[in-house]
Amino acid sequence: MKNVTISMDESDLAWARAQAGKEGVSVSRWIAGRVARERQRPSDFQAQMLAVMETPLAPMSDGGRTFNREEIYDRRFMKRFR
């Protein structure tokens, strides 16, 4: 493990010390843990893509007949497929 020197405001350092103390670890170990957890979180892009992929698909036809433009944009018509 490498040592790293960082600079921060005294108030930020006091807060970090308090948080590390609550977890019973040093400030250095607490910051290293936060960085490791952040790396494991999916990025905003990944989370958004997962949400898109999990969205149910809307029907593109009604028994083989495809919808015309007016039907596609008519919200009342599409409600029957929900």
C-alpha cells in the first residue's frame, strides 16, 4: 500500500476524523475505504443504461398491423396496451 499526502481544510479534516472515529479506523484507512467503495459503484452512465434496459418494451404492432404515426403519438390509443 502506498502513502499519499493530501491537503484539506481544517473543518473537513475534523469531520473526516469524526467519521473515521465512528468506524474505529484511522483517517487514512477511512479515506482509502471511501475511495474503494466509490470505485465499485456503477457510474451514472451505467446506472442509466441499466434503467433503460430494464424498461418494458411498448408494443409496436396490434396483431400484426403496425401503428401509423398518429396512433403512435395518440396517448389515449396507447393506454390500452399498458
